[in-house]
Amino acid sequence: MTPDEAANRFQKLLDMINRDLPVYIKETLAHDASAAVALRVQQTGKNFRGGSFKSYSTKPMLTSGTTAKSKSVWNKLASSKTSRRDLDWVTIKRRGKNVHLFELKGGYKQLRQLEGLQTAHKDFSFSQVMWNSYGVKRTVNTNNEVVVTIGGKTQDSQDRINWNSKREGVEIINISDQELKKLAKNLDKQIQKYINKVGLS
């Protein structure tokens, strides 16, 4: 390869990086990043520092057994007159009406167990409202970088992320160093493909 050929191929490589790499980051790498965070949180209950999120609460709570989050609770604990007599009931006023609630002694953790959900770690996944609208919110090209913002793509989803993060004392959707290293390796592999394509390998 002559110096002129090498210079020409190197220019092609620069053009490809400037043109195609931002697209790869926006269309692939950004989504890989958001997916990695969601997978870690939901499957392991670990935050970006490697620590565990707080355990599900076992503090006694009140429930009506009539909401989307407590239908199985009602069926298993209060579906018969006999079982209802064994429960501790409270009547509260809500919007001018009397609402009858019973105590769930094992708290939110018991509610999840009765609903057939895992309780080994916190996954923030009861209703899936937060996760269903979570992902890449936007990508912005600046002079020499692509800025990717990950979070709730609806206000409801972002509000839930913020609320859960405040309760946990840590940003629940922060990306970990290990995940960043994996993304960096994927970026290196993509650049190597460009190098091979222009014949500089």
C-alpha cells in the first residue's frame, strides 16, 4: 500500500466514523445500554454500585382486595364469610364514602407472594407501568460526542423512577461500570469493522 492509498483509506475511515458511528450509537448502543440496566435491576435487584435494593416491606398494611394489585389477596384471604371473620377490618372515609379495608399482616411482601410474584429481591415490576415506558428518551449529537439520555419516556414512568430512586437513596436506572465497559467493547468492535471495511486492518 502506497502512502497515498493509506491516506485515502484513512480518510474513508474518518468519514465512516463521523457518518455511521453516531447512527450505531443511537440505534444500537443506546438501546443496549437501557436494556442492560433494566435486565440487571429486574433479574438481580442490584443497583449500579453492585449493592442490593432494599427488601420488600413486611410492615402491616391495609388493603381492600378490590384493586388490580390485590385481587388474588382477596381470593386467597377474604373470599368466604368464614375467612373474612378472621381478618382485622378498618373502615375509613374516602371521598365521603365508607371504605372497608382489612389488614395484611405481612405487608407488601406478603401481597406480592399472594399475587404470585417473586420477593427474593426488589425489581420494581409489579404493574410494569414504569418499565413499559422506560428506555432511550433522546440522543443528541454535539461536536465530538453523542449524548444519550435514558429514563421514563412518559411523565408517569419518569415520576415512578424518581419516586423509587428517592426511596432507595440511589438512582435506580444508573448504568454500572461493568455495563459501560461492555458497551465500550462493542463500540471498539464496531470501529474495527469500519477499519476492516476500508482495508486498513
